[in-house]
Amino acid sequence: MKDPFKISQPTALGLSGGRTSAYMLWRVLEANGGWPVGEDFEPVFANTGREAEATLEFVREISLRWSVPIRWVEYRPDGAGFEEVDFDTASRNGEPFEALIRKKKFLPNPVARFCTSDLKVIPTEKLLQSRGWAEWDNMVGFRADEPLRVAKIRQTPILPESPGVERCVPLATAGTTKADVRDFWAAQPFDLNLPIDFDGTTIDGNCDGCFLKSPFQRVSAMQRNPVMPIWWASMEAVTGGRFTKDGHSYAEMAKFAANQQNMFDPTQQAIDCLCGETA
């Protein structure tokens, strides 16, 4: 069977800034004899401006320690629709996300998750197209123990809006599980400086106040980082809307957090975030 990490044609790797997608990059380097993998391989990190500082530091550390030039891209509301940035120039207070919200004049929500497509998928595609790419494979960091997410990718590997991009899941093909990723990072001299829960899931990963997290998770995150909800509440105030319809605004949840109250159900599951599906 062909090694799913072996690069033989133009390929992009969506680096979310988490441990799993970073492990996927390491497997690519291992399968291809290290960097350079080839002229037609690009690891891309799409920054929304709401990632934790630890995430940005982790992406920078990967690039330095593994000698891999990672492209950083951000959404822009005009011009080319994207801008290449780096660790020093990357947005840190939601500027790309806010620009998108102000342009659309309404908020993303669990039904209309345009934040993923407009902040991650489209800017990444425009970046690669600016390099002359027309068709390429896109490596998505879904594991074998995420069968529903993997099935969705395999059922529709080519999206109608991206006919030149074929998504693939090499970690799932290789049988990689969360335990494999956890064991790998436990043996490394560096790691993502964000805590994990009992089953190895990163806490406070991806956008810091993501509305797809359960109310309990969001209030808990606000208790750990009281500054975090300010931006999310301000976007609800600007639009007069809400990111979710689960009963409480971000401003209200921030008050609960400040008073050390978290009456929400800790067993409620978050909605699957599809931010790993960057093209």
C-alpha cells in the first residue's frame, strides 16, 4: 500500500496549530526524508486572530525546530482577499475575524459556520492559487478514531466550491489515534503549551471562545482567561446578534465566570469544529 504521507504531487497540509496536525507534518517529513519535501508541498497555518498565543508560539517552534518554512495566512476583506504574515506580524486581537463580521454584518453560528470557510479555507486556497497552483491534494488532520469526520471527508473529498482541491486524511489511513499523537508529543523536547484533559483533548484550543464549544467549556475558559470574552461580547454588541441561541450572551457568561459560577452541564458535548478542514 502506498505510504499516505509520501508526497508525489502538489500537496497542501492544513496546520491548525494543534498537536494532531503538527504530528501529521512530522509524519510527512519522516516519509520524505525531511525538508525540503519538494517544490509542491506547502504547510499552511491560517490565523483568525483569536488563536491562543501558545498556538502561535507552537507553530513558530515547529518551523524552527524542524526547519520547515510554514506559510502563515490571514483573511483580508479587500484586495487579494488574503495576506501572508508571520509570527511577529500575525493578528492577535481578532482583526481578521472582526473584518469578516463587519463585512457580512452578521455573526457566524452553529448553522452558518462561515468563519471556517472565509477565514481559513478560502484564504489558504487564494494563497496557493497566487503561487500558480490549480489542482492539489489537501491533507486534513483527522485521525482513525474520528470516524464520522473521516467519513464526511471521504464521501465528499472534492467540494463543489473547490473543484481543484482533493481532501485526504493520511492519519486515518495510517490508523493513527489520539493515543499515538499523545505518545509522540510526550517524547518530544517541546510541545503545545495548552493543557489537555483526561483523554488527551487539548483544552482552549482553536479559537479561544469558539461558539461550537459547550457553554460549560466557554465559561471555564473565561475563568482561566478573564480577558477572552471581551472581544466575543463586543462582536455581539456591534451586530446586535449572538453567536449561539443557547440562552446566554457572551457578556452574560463573562459575568458568570467573574462570579465563579458555572451552572452549565459539564457533560454536554461540543459541536465538532471543522477548522481542520483547511484547504
